[in-house]
Amino acid sequence: MKKNRKILLIIGIFLIIITSLILNFNVFSNNKFEDLTFESKNIYVYNITDEKEVLNINGEEKVAPASLTKIMTVITSIENIDDISKVAPVDKKTYQEMVAVNASMTGFYGNEQTTYRDLLYGTMLASGGESANSLAINISKTTEEFTKLMNEKAKEIGLNNTNFTNPEGLDEENNYSTAKDIAELIKNSLDNSEFREIFTKEEYVSTSTLDHPEGIEIKSTVLTALFDYEQNGFKIIGGKSGTTENAGFCWATLSEKNNREYICVVMGAETNEGRIEDTLKIMGEI
């Protein structure tokens, strides 16, 4: 009897130790970022492979999304285009509007005979306002009608804290999202092979046109920004940048580390360097 009690006592102590170790490990995992400081005000990191949240700092606060909006513009366009090789001209009116407000541009001209593929890459890689709005108008005739499709898509995939008012992401009242919703948008969109290919492309040359006989060399604003930075133990393989006065500097990236994929969304940084360094710190700590 005494021997049995002793065995039970040993087993009990062993279970207590194991439970304590597990709890301490979880606390460590959740608090491993506590000693880091970030410039970005809103951060959300998601482990796609293991389907779990990694970090959430004000990730559900509604904020201006800037050109992260164009992630939705691209996936909505892909789902509403029959053939991305078809000609889809640059809309002259919205082209002129984007020039007037000094929006980021791909480099196309008004009425240029681009294809849907050109506009998709121009929207994602170069963050071109003329590309985003031209996608919208070629698909839905007006940017307002296309924006309805964007919001329908948002509801469909459960982005309950997101509302879009334009395809290009310029600051407007009621144009908002969250870092968590942007991460969910990317996660959902990556299931589409065409989207994944565009999102992870470093460089693309547009179709030859009369305006640009040799095409335009379009480069990822995210991947080219990393040339001067070290990525130790991980690799950022795709992403989208965004900047406006209300939104600050934003970055949404897809990374690989230890055979796992991670989405990292940082929003509201005060500088371009801040959003990059925040992303690298987070990925280095994971």
C-alpha cells in the first residue's frame, strides 16, 4: 500500500512539473516580443502553416489602410476577369486624377493599351494608382461599382472591421481596415494561385505597347526595399506596401522560416525604415 502511494506521489509530482513546463513555455511564447519596441502602432502576425496567431498589438483597431487596399483590388479583379491576357486600357480620367493628387504610379499613360495582367502587376508591385483604378473601370465601368465588389468580398471572407471606399487606397472617410483583417485577406487570397504568383513576384515587364514598345520594368516596392537589409534565418518572399498621411507607413509581407509561412502586417509606422525594421525584428524573434 505504501509502495503504491509512493508511486502515485511520484506520478503526481511528475505531472505537476510537466504542466508547469507547458504553462511556462506558453507564457514565454506569448511574451517573447515584450522586450522589443516597435514604431508601428498596429501589428498582426499569423502562422499560416500551423494556423495560429503569433502576435497581436492593436491588431483589431480600425485604421486607414493606404495602399494595402490594393490587395483587395487585385484579388477582386482576378476573381472577375475571364482572361488576364485581354487588353484593358488605362483609364484616362482616373489617370489624370491620380497624377493630380501625386499618387504612386506604375508609369503607364492614359489610354495606353495595357492588358489585365499588366494592370494587376502594376497595382501590386508598383502600387500604381492608375493601374488599380483602370482595373476597376475595365471590370465594373466605375470605381464606385467595383468598390461594391470589394466590400462584398470583404463580407464573404469575414472582414468585419473593414470597409473600402476606393480601389487605390487614398485617404477617405469610411475607408478603413485592421491589421488582423489585412492578414486574413492575404491568407484567404493566397489560396488563389494567380494571386500568389503576383504577390510573390519581384519583377515584371509589361506588354509592349505604342507608348512603351519595350514594356515597363515593374518592381516590387517591398522586395526591392530589402536589398540593404539582412534576413537572418528567414526570407520575405512577397508583400505590399502602403503610405498615406492618415495611415502612416504600412507593410504586409509573406515570409518563410523553418518550413513555415508567416503573414506579418505592420501599420502606422512613422518612417519607411520603421516599418521594415519592425517586420525584420518580428521575423527574427519568431
